[in-house]
Amino acid sequence: MAPEALDSDFRYRLARKNVHIAFANLGQAFQRMMLEPKAQQKFVPELNDLLIRSHVLASQITAAGPFLQSVGKSLRGMPRNPCSAR
């Protein structure tokens, strides 16, 4: 594997790890807020929805990663501008 490919893979894995850490931090903060008295709890449904939607988005991006890599590999041998190949 080329060094730039290893660097790209490393950066992708590190970014994915940071996303998981951020979600864990957000989930823990939300959980701590839920332990507060009801009068102190602000925007509970909205924050819960944000947490869920963000997790779904990150999961979809993670699932798309390998697919996009395989598409990129298959397109490397093709000309950049298909119209100019005529």
C-alpha cells in the first residue's frame, strides 16, 4: 500500500474515532442533564432528536466509506473526461 493511502486511511480512522468520542461525550452530558431536576432540563426532546439524528448520519457516512473507496479504485483507470476519449 502506498504511503499516501496509509496516511489517508489513518486520517479516516482517526476522524471516525473522534466522532465516536464526541457522541459519547454528548450522550453523557445528555444523561447528566436528565438527572437534574425537571425545572433545569431545557430542550430535552430537541437534544434527544439531535443526538439520534447525528448518530444516524455518522453511521451512514461510516457505511458509505468502504463503498466510496471501492468506487474510487474502479474509476482510477478511466479517463477523467469521457467526452474527450472519442
